[in-house]
Amino acid sequence: MLTECKKALAIVADVYDAELCSLMEAAAKDLEIAGVILPGTVSFAEADGSMTDTSTLTDALCKRAIFTYVRANFRSPDDYERLQASYELQKGQLMHAAEYTDYSGGA
């Protein structure tokens, strides 16, 4: 996922890898708090100054939401409001899709 995220943001340098990984993990957590069940994991490990991607998430919609979150929160972009609104819309769509939620527990 790190490589895909860097491509989406047009980043080639490895110097931002830890920050990008942290933002991706935060985005995944934000989606989970909102009730979205991610079909896979978003996780990274740092060793010897480099990041190892241990993520298993392959779902295109979830990845797109995560990458939008990263883009909105990486290095204070000029279009933060637009990107944040886009992320919130994507999150809302995932929250209302039966494939990404489990609202059957208890009613």
C-alpha cells in the first residue's frame, strides 16, 4: 500500500515513508471507528530506518478513501477543505454500504 500511496501523491522520496504510513494507519482507524469493516489490514513496521508494508488490504474503495485522507492531511495542502470533504463523502458511502458494515448485531 505504501508504494501505491506514494504513486497517488506523486512522491518518490523515501524520507516521508514513516509519515505516510502513520497517516494511512490513522485513516484506517478513522474508518473503523465510523463502523466500516475493512476487508484486510493496514499495518507497517519500521526496521533499520525503512518501512515494511505488512498490509493485506486490497479493496479499491477502501484504499481510495485512505489515500484521500492521507492527501488531505499530508503537508498542509492548499485544497485541504476539498480533500477533507471528499474523504468524508467516501467514508459516508462506505458506512452505508452493507458490504462494508455489520449492523446485524442485536436488533
